[in-house]
Amino acid sequence: MRFSTSIPLLLATLATPLVVGEPIRTAQTASTTTSPAKIEPEVKAPDIIELTTGNFWTTIAKGYWFVKGYSPTCPHCIKAAPIWKQLHDKYATQVVDSGTPPSPNSDPGSPSSSPTFTEKYDFHFANINCVSYGDICVDKKVGIEMFPSFILFKDGKAIEQYPIEADRSVEEMSKFVDKYIVEISAKSNRNLALPKTIYDESKNPEGKSVALTADDFLKGVIGTGDGWFIKFYAPWCQHCQVLAAQWAELGREMKNQLNIGEINCESDRHLCKELKVRGYPTIIYFQHGERIEYNGLRGLGDLVSFAKKAVDSSIKEIEFTDFEEMEKGGMEVAFLFFYDSATTTEDFKAMERLPLTLIGHAPLLKTKSELLARRFRITTWPRLIVVRDGRPSYFPGIAPGSIRDFGRVTGWARTVWLPILPELSASNSHEIMNGKTVVLGILSRDRPKDFAAAKKELKAAALEFMDQRQLQEKNEKQELRDKKQLRIEEAEDRNDQRALRAAKNMKINLEKKKEVGFAWVDGVFWERWVRTTYGINVGEMGERIIINEEDTKQYWDTTLEGTAIVPSRSTILDTLKAVIAEHPRIRSKSTTNRFETAYYQIRARVSNHPLVSWFLLASAVIALAVWGRGRMKRRGTGGFFKLESTKEEGVGGKVD
């Protein structure tokens, strides 16, 4: 029996034995122990919990729940029922070491001294009758398509389905459960460990910015490979003088955490020239021979934030549950490096250079978790991906060694390290706005409900647009492949080897489309800029959407119907489609005067169509040259006597 709903995307599959050092004892095995004090009383398995429409979501809201969806009349369900009960009883009757000494007053078999499997791991079993409660089973968040289905939930969210084609035996299904127990145990053990301090007395021991000379720089910074955050300045520079107080405070803030320094470029001009310092102040972070220039705001909070991210920029090893917790904590972007036992030292060394580039943008994490690999459909190792709001994007190089191409990796990283819906600020405005058509939400934090609803609609529109464009590109690519295959078959039918080679050498190149981004800006904090640039006062008018093209200094603030663009995914997408069409169907407005707008539009067309532009320019030059030459000839002819005419007419006039 099938429902029409489809199985949701699932995160991972499982299969390894239980963690060593986490002994699990059943009531039967406990009776054979050699220590009388450790004899456990017989544990009776409780009944499997039956879920209903009324209690389904509240029951599974916390912890792990392995749920069987079934029909009472389904033959496969009837056959699987005793196996499911044996699986439940196997775990429900287990008692495990708590990891902590029991209370002196507790009984040897009491829960306080030996918790059950369910108490230890918060892992439960349950049933749902899909004939009686079909509304639950067909819910997309549950996704039961056939009977029986076994789905694992974590905190109310479906994360894995026991494979339909897998063997439904106690042994195989136990492997499925045990894999998650490994993850839960690993996380529990990490939580028990004392946190590592980020303080190191050898780093910035005096809590101040150190004045460095060229010698100090070569020996202490380049020579050691230690992290240094350095300000390059000139004593006469006014901006440097303004920054001085914040820089001194930064030194105090980063005591025993990060080395802070400063170099006077008037005294060490040669060093500053070698480092290509072109303006003052210039702030650069150095580590392991690599460097990254700081281009953010120069307030103390911004500097401290960057410095702390630099301290914490090493590649961290994570498991499936770690990543889940990071997502719940609000992490919008993360780079994930998947590796296995065959990954080479060169690959790891290449990855060790990347975190420096990513400071202030996103963390780089490494993992060999099978669950994460299954969630993101990783089938080849090593592999680098970025996850933005739960959506993966893959580094395009899959050939051996491509991940060691540092320039290519960093170039790709720069195109994907922004969140799907970033907040526009002074430090990232060029990165967000330049070279793109940007859907910009002008929002206000002063109205929390409207703010949250508007951000939700904006993000939904962004995700929907990404899906639409991905599908469009997929269809275009398939169409080009079909055309190529048709030419190959045609050449083969004619036995035309030359045409066949040409057809096989055809490249599948998609037509470049306008790059589209989404962002939001605090319309209250940036009230003056928003009002003078777009004529919007968010305090009076409420949340608004504008579509901006920075390269042409144009923007759109109305729909096809002429109304204001409000935070609605359907309104946003319909308007965006009309704007990015080859011939926009909505009249634009300008952020500059007419002459500047015309200049920027011409410049944009030249950059978008360089070959056509050069052809038109060359044609114009040739036409101008021909026209000019013609005028010169006409002028030359009119400036001299015609000898034939003078002979016939004479100098004084015509002769009768």
C-alpha cells in the first residue's frame, strides 16, 4: 500500500558497534557477573508506545524516536511485527554504566546507579497506525510512503529512514540504531571533558601592541609562523592617530590570546614597500607565512571580533551531532572538508592554508562522519563543500589533486562565503552589491514580528529563486547535450568522420546569466542613506523591498502593477523576473543624475558584451574615417581651378 507523498531527504545511515568503554548489560548477562554487588534485577520490557494524531508531535519533540509506520492488515507489517518487538525489547531491557559513581545510599540495581538504555541515550521506540492516523503519516515532515516504514526522528525532525531495501532482521536493524548510539556517546564524552582554554601566556604576555622593527618582523613574525595582527602607520596620518586608542585597547583585550603589533612605515619604509603597504593605516594578519588584509570597520568591537576569530581559525574535527548543534546555534555558513583514510598529507596541508582566507566569513570544519557524508551525498573523497542555511554547494574540482590548487579553491570560496541572506553593512557592501542585481529588504528591528516575518519571506524567495535557476540551468545543459548527441548520431549515419570529430569536440557552455543576490539592511540604523538613495522611510512606510543594480546605478521599487514591493515571496519573484528579463518590463529609477546613469549603463553593456561592443566601436571608427575622408576630398576639389573649364571659358568668363 502506498501514499502519494514522497519520502523526504534523509540525513544518514548507520552501522558500527557500540562505543568501547560504554558496556551494556542485559538482565540475563548481568546475572553471570563475578561481583555479587553488580547483580542487576531482571528488567521487564515496557510496551512500545502507540502514537496518535493528538500526541505524535508533542511526544517526539525531544530526544531520539525510532517510529514504525504500519497498517494492521499489511502482510509485510504483520511479518515485521515480532522482529520490531524483539528489537525494542533488546534495547529497552539494557542497563548501561552511567559514567559517574553511584550514590552510597542507592541500591545496586536502582536507576541512579545503573540507568536504562532509554535514560542514558534518550532513545525511544514507538508505533503509528497509518490507517487510523493517516493524516500524520502523509505529512511531508513524516513522509511515510509504504508499509512498514521505520523512521528515526531527533527533536521532532525526521533525520533518517531505515532503508526500504535493507534486511529487516534484529541484527541489521541493531546496526542502524548502534550507529547513532556511537554519535550520542561521542558527544556525551566530549561534553564531559574540561574545555580547553584559548589563553596562552607566550602570546601577548603584557597585553599591549608591540612596536616592531624590520628585524623584529622577520624574526618574530615570519620566522616563527605565530599569529600576529599588525597595524602599519605613519605618525603624520590623521586616520592613524584616530585609530591609536582603539589599537592600544585591542592589545589589552587580546592579552595571552593573540600577538598585537605596529610598524612605523616612516622608519621602515623598505619593509612597508616590500609588503606593498599603499595606504595608512593598513592592518594585516600574518600566520605561517600567509597574510590577510583586514578591510572591516575600525571600531574596537569589530577589531576584537576579527582577532578572536583569527585565534579560533584552526580546522576543527566534528561529528554529525556537532554539526547539528552548530546549525541550531545559528551558524549560517560553514565549509566542510570530507576525508577518509586514503586522503594524502598534501591534501591536508592544502586545507591548512584555507582558514586564514576565511577569517571573518565562515569556519572550516573537517569530518569523516558517514552520517554527514550521507546527508550531503558525498561519494568521493576528499571533497570540499560549503553549507549555507542547510544547503550544500560543492567545490567543482573533483579530479585528484584539484583540491590542492589554492588559488582555485580560494577563488571559489569567495563566491560562496556570504550567507544566503546577509545583512548589508559598511564592511561588506561592495561584496554584496557590486556586479549583481540585488533584492534588498529595507527592514526595521523596532517591529520584531514584522522584522521576523519579512526576513522569512526574503529568505524563502532567495531559496526559491536558487531552485528555479538551478532547474533552469539543468534543463539548458540537458538541451545542449541532446543537441550534441543528435549531431553525433547524424554524423555517424552519414559516416562523416570529420563532422563526427567536430560534434564530439563540442563544448557544453551555458549562456551567462545576470548574477542575482539577496540581502537586507537595517532601515532605521541606515535611515539617512536609505532615504536619500531610495526615497524610503521605513519608520513611516513600513518594510519595503527594492531591486538594485549598482553597476548601472538603477533600482526598481514597484511591481508590474505599479504598487510598492512588499516582503512577499511571490511578489518578489514576479517582480525580479520582470526586472532581469533581457528587456526589463518595469521602468527603473536612478540613484544618480541622467548623464552618470547613461555612462554607467554604457559601461555595463560593454562589460557584459565585450565582443559586440568592440565590433560596434570598430565599425563606428571605420564609418567616421570614411566620412572624414570624403569631406576632405570635397574640400580639396573646391579649392583649385578646373583646367578644362578655364580653357573653354577663359579667365574672364564663358566665350560665345
